[in-house]
Amino acid sequence: MGGYFAAKRRLFSEGGPDRAVIGVDEDEGRYLAMELSQGPADDRVIRVATRKLGGPGWQVFANKGFLAETRKTRQAASIDLRPIAALPGAHNHQNACAAYAACRALGLGPRDIEAAFATFQGLPHRSQQVAEANGVRFVNDSKATNVDSAAKALAAFERIRWICGGLQKEGGLAALHPHLGHVSAAYVIGREAEAFARDLPGVAATISTTMDAAVRAAIAEAEPGETVLLAPAAASFDQYDSFEARGDDFIAAVKRHLGL
């Protein structure tokens, strides 16, 4: 992590930007923002967070689904992010804040940015809503190839039929355990499906092995208001050439079994 932070820090400290958009939810971001600022009111640094921020500087944060911009202690704008289906969860709200801050630094107005948010359809394999049927959403987050990204995906939805599994990475799944409360059931795919399922305490897990079997079972058991979520928390190379191929297979299986 130290090496990663040092590499990112160089982009700012040696790049000499007119504006620096920095996430301050983590210690590293807070340190970098303080290092680049000449004082609390220095608005060359735009601080971004998923919690309410205070102070005289330039700040963009998301709180309870609302994006707010403050500058010199005054609120400049507020945008309701909750209706935007392509931006579920705190991590996507953080992304929205960073994009908003970059656009504001370029002189775009809040209402223009809000209108653009409403047209955002999401990116392939990243919280991508691919279908909705009988009150059930189907979301492709095949890019969630590690525990941290899968945890963020699980936090973004309330009731989840979770398709997961693949080649596990170092560290196991322990870091996911606090985030399993939203999971109604898991459908585990991949060569290591049985071992993966054993490391999901308190979760009703089905050993599906293949994507087709997992999607078929999830559709059969899903109830209105639930989300069928592909967030593997593992690499794809036991079954696929890439996470993109895995996501495409999920989309094809959903459409096939829904008759779309």
C-alpha cells in the first residue's frame, strides 16, 4: 500500500495541477490533501468524501444519497443520486463526487452536471444493470475480482442473490464476512466452488459450479425486491479468459433464462 500511495502521490506533487481532486475517506487521501494545501481555505484542493465534510475549503461529498458541494462554508449545490440506477452504493457515490468535482473545476454548472448524471448508463461489468424482470434486478459486477470490491458491491443492495466464486486470491474471504448480511443466498461457481462456499458463514450456499446453473437457480428462487448480483470476489481464469468474458456469460445466461 505504501508503494501504491507513493506512486499516486507523485502524480500530484510532481504534476503541479491547477486543481487536485482528492478522496479524503482514507488516511492517505487526508495526508495528501493537507500536504498540497497552503491552508484550510485553499481551494486548489477539492476534497471528496462519502461523509459530510466541514470547513472553509472546496468540498464535494455524498451523504445519505445526496451529493453536496460546499465552498467557503456555503452550500453551492445539492443533487439527489438515489434515483440513478447506474450509481448504486457508497463507492459509486464517491465516484460521482469525484466526477462532479472535476467538471466543476472545468467551469461546468451544477445543473448541467446533474442532467448528465441522469443519462449515465454505467460501465460494462461494473455495477451494470443488465435486466429487470418480475421485480428482480440483475446486476453484472464481474470486475469485482477481489474481496474489497465485492464487499462494496454487497453493500450497495439490500437483498441479494449472490453469484460468486472463481480463483481465490491471497487472504481468503474473511474480510467479506462483515458484509454478508444482505445476502439471501449464494450460488458459487468455479473450480474451487466447494471451498469457497465453506468460507461463507451463515449464508445458504449452493454449489452451482457453472454460470448457467447459478443464473438458472437464482432466477427460480429470487423474489420481488431482490437483486441477482454477480460479484465474484475472485479471479476468472479457472473458467474464463477474463472478467469481461465472465460478465458477458452472465448477461447471456440472464437473457436466455428470462427469454429476452
